[in-house]
Amino acid sequence: MQVRLWVALFSVLAAAQAARILVVLPTNTRSHYAMYGKLVEALTKKRHHLTVISHFPMKNAPPNLEEISLAGTIPDITNNLTKQHYSWKPDIVRNLESIMTECVHACDVVSKIPAVKALVNSTAAFDLVIVEIFGSECFLPLGQRFQAPVVGLLSSVPLPWLNEQLGNPDATAYVPAYMTGFGQHMTLWERFSNTLSVIGAKILYKYKSQLPSQAIADRLFGLGNKLESLAQNYSLVISNSHFSINEVRPVVPGFIEVGGLHLDETQKLSRELKSLLDASHEGVIYWSFGSMSRIETIPSEKLAQIFEAISELSQTVLVKMDRKRLAANLTVPDNVYTMDWIPQYATLCHPNVKLFVSHGGLLGTQEAVACGVPMLTVPLYADQALNARSMSDRGVSRTVLLRNTSKLTWREALHDLLTNMKYKENMLKLREVFLDRPMPPLETGIYWIEYVLRHKGAPHLKSPALDLTLPQYLLLDVAVLSIAIVVMTTYILHILFRYLCTRCIKWCPNENLLSEKRIRNFSVFLCLLWRYKPKAQ
Ligand SMILES: *[C@@H]1O[C@H](CO)[C@@H](O)[C@H](O)[C@H]1NC(C)=O
Ligand SMILES: *[C@@H]1O[C@H](CO)[C@@H](O)[C@H](O)[C@H]1NC(C)=O
Ligand SMILES: *[C@@H]1O[C@H](CO)[C@@H](O)[C@H](O)[C@H]1NC(C)=O
Ligand SMILES: *[C@@H]1O[C@H](CO)[C@@H](O)[C@H](O)[C@H]1NC(C)=O
Ligand SMILES: *[C@@H]1O[C@H](CO)[C@@H](O)[C@H](O)[C@H]1NC(C)=O
């Protein structure tokens, strides 16, 4: 007993040992950083020594956090909705292409930064490398460079190519792909498009991301680091999804869902905002398209329709937008209150907020669920259509497409969401399941990162599927073997019966045999006899 206690204590001590961790976050996406930053902060609180390469240097960084700032190297990515509105490309292709182009560009820029090059060439030692998983893998060779296991951070549900790298089944029969807007119960046509999209996405990834990323990695790390095989060597992937609000999907044990990890209970409302929300007794509609999509860039005729629908409401509408950038011929209704920046989680959880008009970004969706606020979703790009669909399938939101709306669509959707209590009730139920976890999501993430440290990369988490070839994985070889067995067996039986039957017919010739009642009852035998009879004669 005592020995066991000591062992337990020792393992706790081992866990608490400080590790040297390198974190590389090359893309300039503030919303993703809301998740990554939380993990970085929590790891520093656990006294690990962190070196973080990111666009968002921390204010008042503690001494055990060393930063290589990328701030200013890549302009803020913003999405011009007017441009997107008139784009001819199908959303699925446009979505993936823009993600890959952005990420490969980020890799290229970051790989040329002197401090990054110096780090790669330095004698520094790390026990763990944490990389962002998005549209490019160019920094994966850091794992080999420092002989350290690699953990991936993912701010969405798995991208199609990631499933393959981890050994997660694609299960396209019931798991809609990242860039589709399908639900989990698909029609034949949807399953067909879903499957084709997944295959197409993987091919696109190979040519639009992996090839150019390989060139960047070769330049930075030297030849001999094949990204394709390094990508199959993640020790762990921490994903910002959760089955309660995303899809039910089959995943390997090294894929850990921590959706809701970024929820910031310490967020505070400004005095101005608080008094506005407190005073709005009719209720508040909060409208934001996140940090990357500006509401001002919606085509002005669309925006005019939306404003007209809003002006008929009695609620206060709080909008995150820059009024100065609006087209001059647009009039903002009197009940609209605009701000450049709004603490979203604290706002959504204010009791007067009745509805969240959102683009369906995963972080905002999680905040709405955690506060129990129904949503009107206007998906714009990336996984937003998928998130919008998973919410509307749960009866907590409605979706409108910017391309396909009139004043009437908006009026009808807003009216329905504000008057039908079903949405609120469903959202409160969803809130309960979303928040019910064995451990808070941030602790779950930290636990698993330290687990990988404790077990030296935890190779036992890796799926054996990764050692199989595609025909083996798809059981094509088993199918061929099964068909061969069936064919062989049939052939042998055929030979056997032909032999027996011809013997039989020779022994008791002609109709005596067939007319004999005893045999007639064995109709199968009769059949076979009939089949082989001509041969025998
Ligand atoms: C968005 O794109 C439209 C059309 O391409 C352009 O006229 C407008 O100036 C752009 N807006 C911003 C904020 O970049
Ligand atoms: C990398 O380090 C080696 C020696 O360790 C040095 O010769 C070389 O110049 C360095 N390269 C860069 C780009 O700093
Ligand atoms: C995979 O990762 C482990 C550590 O987790 C490392 O020992 C091994 O060398 C890596 N394999 C490849 C091919 O990089
Ligand atoms: C505002 O003016 C632009 C041209 O400057 C026009 O294309 C647009 O349709 C106008 N919007 C409205 C709501 O009248
Ligand atoms: C477009 O809007 C109409 C009604 O305004 C609706 O019936 C139709 O289903 C919508 N199409 C899509 C693709 O959402």
C-alpha cells in the first residue's frame, strides 16, 4: 500500500516538473489566438518554460515566457464581404483555397524572420513542440530538429486532411466535411457531394499547401524532412470542437476535444456598455461578425435591407462595426448602437441580450451556447456553414444566407427568433450538455499536454491505421480475398456435385430415379440432378 502511494506521489511530482516548450503560431488570426493564447497562459502558470512565436505578444509576459513577436509582419486578415459576395467561385473551393494561400503565405513570411531562423539554428533544447494546425504544415520539422514530440492545436473541427493524418475515419456517410454546410443526416446527393468534397479537399491540399510548404521547410530546415510523414506523427491534437455542439464523429484517442476552453469568465463590460444593456428593457440584439469580417463591407443594398428590417424592431441592436466606414447613402436606424470593439462573452451573458446575430464562427457560437442565447447565423466562410447547420439542427438558431436574402427574410427570421420561445428553451438545454464535463476544458487540454510530456510523446496513442496502405485500410485486400474464397468454394462444390450427380445418374438411370418420391422431397438435390443430367448423358 505504502509503496503504491509513493509511486503515485512520485508520478505527481514528475508531472509537475517544468518542461521547455516551443509554441509556433504563424497565422495572424486573432480569433484562433483566443484559444491558443489561453493554453499558453495556462502552461506558463504551470511553471513550464515557454518560447512562443506569435503575432499577439502577451502584455506583462511572465519571466518563464519568451516571445518572438511576429506583430506587424503580416497585415490583419480581413474579409471583404462585397468582394466575396460577387465572387463566382463555389464556396467550398473558395474557402479552402483562401485558407491554404493565407497559411502558406504566413509560413513563407515567418520562415524568413531572422529570430526564427536563429532559433532553428540554435542549440536551444525543447521537450515539446506545439504547432498550430490550419492550412500549412511548414513548421512540423521543428519536432525532428529538437527531437521533441509534436502537439497540434486546432481551432475547429478536423480539416479533411487532418483526419487522414491522425487515422480518424472520414465517415463521409454521416460526418459532414469542414467546408460543407451539411447536417449529420444526409440525402444521397449530399453524401455524394460530401464524399467528393473530402477527396477533392485532400487533393487540393496536396498541391496547394503541402508542395509549397515543403519548399519552405526545405529552405528553413534543410532537405530530408518529409512533411507528409511528419504530419502522421502528431503525439496529440487538441481541438476546439465538442460533440455537444459540433458533430458526433469517430476519433482516435490522441484527438482531444476542448471546445469552450477560451470562455473568459473574467471579461468585464465597460461602464458605458453596461448601462446601455441594463437600460434596454425591451431586450438587446447583439450583432457581430467577429474580428475578421467587417459588417461595413456587406454590399450596401443588402445592408440597407437589413437595416430596414431592424428599424421595425422595438429592441436595441448593438452592432460591432465602424460607422465611419459605412457607405454614405446608408442611414443607420435609431435603435442601432455601434461600437468598434465589444467584450463579446460578457455581453452575451447579460440577461437583457435576447439574440446573437453571428457569422457562425466556432468561438462565438460557443459563447452564445454558454450564455444560452439563441442565434441568427449568417455563414460567410470556412467552417461557418457547418457550425450554422449544427446549431439550426439542434433547434437553437436559424440560418440566412447573405446571397439569398431580402428584407422579408430578415424580418421573418428575426420575428420568429424573438417570439418563439422554443429557441431559447433548446439553447438552455444545449447549454447544460455543453458545460457538463468531467474536467473544465482548459484543464483537459493542459492535462493531455502534460500527459504527452510524461510519456515521452505517448506513442501508444497513435493509431495503427497509419501503418496501413490505403487498400489495406479500406479492406480492399480483404474484399478480394473474400471474393476469391466464394469463387473457389463455388467451383469446388460444382466439381463435387457434378461428380456425385453423374455417378448417381449412371447408377440409377432415367425416370425411375426422378419419379421416386423419396428423392423428390429433396428438391435441392433434384435441382442439382437436373442441372447435371444433360452432361451425364
Ligand atoms: C471591398 O471590395 C469592394 C469591391 O471590390 C471595394 O469597392 C471596397 O472598397 C472594399 N472595401 C474595403 C473596406 O476594403
Ligand atoms: C547555423 O549554425 C552554423 C554553426 O552552428 C553556422 O555555421 C551557420 O552560419 C548558421 N546559420 C545561420 C543561418 O545562422
Ligand atoms: C515521431 O515522434 C517521436 C516522438 O514522439 C519521435 O521519436 C520520432 O522520431 C518521430 N518520427 C518521425 C518519423 O519523425
Ligand atoms: C449606395 O450608393 C452606391 C453607389 O455609390 C450604390 O451602388 C448602392 O446601391 C447605394 N445603396 C443604396 C442602399 O441605395
Ligand atoms: C432562399 O430564400 C428563399 C426564401 O426567401 C428560400 O425559400 C430558399 O430556401 C433560400 N435558399 C437557400 C439556399 O437558402
